[in-house]
Amino acid sequence: MTSPMIKIGIPGAAGRMGRMLIREIAAAPDLELVAATDRSESEALGQDSGLLAGTGTNGVLISDNPETLAGADVLIDFTSPAASIAHAGIAAGQGCAMVVGTTGLSGDDEAALAAAAQSVPLVYCANTSVGVTLLAKLVEQVAAQLVEGWDIEILEAHHHHKVDAPSGTALALGEAAARGRGVRLDNVSDMVRQGQTGARRDGDIGFAVLRGGDVTGEHSVIFFGDSERVEISHKATDRAIFARGALRAARFAASAKAGFYDMNDVLSG
Ligand code: NAD
């Protein structure tokens, strides 16, 4: 007997990630797009979401009514922090599982997602690529080994449309390094350097940000030692990797129990 199709709802369907997700869903035999929304101000409202994504007509028109998402088994949300929180409320109220890939969430926003995850399965991950998930594990291990005399710096580059900095992935890599060192990132992060900064503090984890062109996403964690340097890097060349990872997370969420998950749970699930 064949398994039933998993019904997917995409808020932010007119966005860069929304359109990429719709393309990947069209190519997935086990997934069916049932709802696509965007903001009331979006010029894409009323358009066929498949045509907009470049896959041909799919009959799912882009709506500004978030209630249309309630018919989905899983919502995949790459929008904005405020929108993701609103959609998590809908998912929790309607019993839909959810994948949140939006970055730039505050601690309060994350607490709101965790609250929704008490009633539905919710995967939250600032980077849904398999490669970056493994990179974070490596960073944690290396940071635990390279302690005395080693300085950790995180460098990231993204396209010029990106609105938050450092990237959610850079912060997640910083968290991984801090975990490896047994410290809290809040206590050791150095995000901004300008003017008379004084010497670098031992144990700090520094961040540097580049923005320009069409860079999909590049991250390096650099361990500076005395006369040597270890660099661990990931370069994304196509956004499809994030969409494919998000679909993997959606399949996981569709059959998971209520709870708050990340990509490590998805890869080991
Ligand atoms: P984008 O601006 O191209 O798309 C966002 C879309 O969401 C827009 O179409 C916008 O109109 C829509 N939107 C905003 N509020 C909405 C609402 N209330 N209801 C419905 N739609 C709404 O941005 P993007 O490049 O697609 O990125 C979106 C988010 O995903 C960002 O936070 C980005 O950093 C993040 N991102 C995460 C990953 C990952 O691996 N987790 C990868 C890429 C991007």
C-alpha cells in the first residue's frame, strides 16, 4: 500500500526560499502543496504559486489569508520573525506540524516557538543544510580540543538582500563553539569592533560579516593558534540545499510526536 501524500503549506510563498521550496515540492513524489500565502502587500497575491516558482501551473493560488494554511499536515516557514511566530500559533491551534527556517529570532520569539512545540512537532533551524549541521558538530569537537592559546573567529558572507547579521548560521556555529568550550556564547561573543577596541580578550568568540552580490551563504570557523591555524568552512552554491533539508525536516515532523526539534534530530531521526 502506498503512503498518503504529506500536505504542505508554504507561508512566504513569493519569497526566495518560498519559491525554491515550491520547486522542490513539485519534484517530490511524496509531498503535495496545498496552500501558499504571502503578505497582503505582496504583488504575487492571486498568482499561481507554481507559475511564480517556475514549475508550471499547480492550481494553488497565493493568498493573504493565513487560515488557508490550516489544511496542511506541515507548514514550512521561511518568512520573518513576527510572521513565523504568528504562523506557529496557527499550527499549534490547528494541529499542523511545522518547520521554521526564519533567522533573526529573539529569545522571546524562540520561547514562543517552544510554547507552540508543546502541542505540535516543530523543527526550528537557522540552517537546514545537511553540510552545515555536520559542520556545527565538528566545530563543537574542535573547540573542546583547541582551548589554551587558541582564538576562535567566525566569518560569514551573504548576498546583499540579507537583513540580519551575523547570520543565524554564524550564531549557531558560535553556540556550537561555546558549547565545546563549556561557556555561554552571550558571555564571550564579540560582535562589533571599531576604533580603540583594546586587545582581544582571551576566550572571546569573534564574528565578522560580509554582505554583497548574490552569495548564497559562506561560513568559516577559524581557530587561530600560535604559528598555526585550523579553518573549517562551508560554502553553499545553491539555495536548493536549504529547501531539500527543509523538506527532509518536514517528512520528519509529519510523523514525529509534539516537541521542539532541530536538524540534528532530523538527521538522526
Ligand atoms: P524573502 O524576503 O525573499 O522572502 C520572505 C517572504 O516572506 C516574502 O515573500 C515576504 O513577503 C513573506 N512574508 C513576510 N511576512 C509574511 C506573512 N506575515 N505571511 C506570509 N508571508 C510573509 O527572504 P528569503 O531569502 O526567502 O529568507 C526568508 C527567511 O529565511 C530569512 O529569515 C532568511 O534568513 C531565512 N533563511 C534560512 C535558511 C535556512 O537554512 N534556515 C536559508 C535561507 C534563508
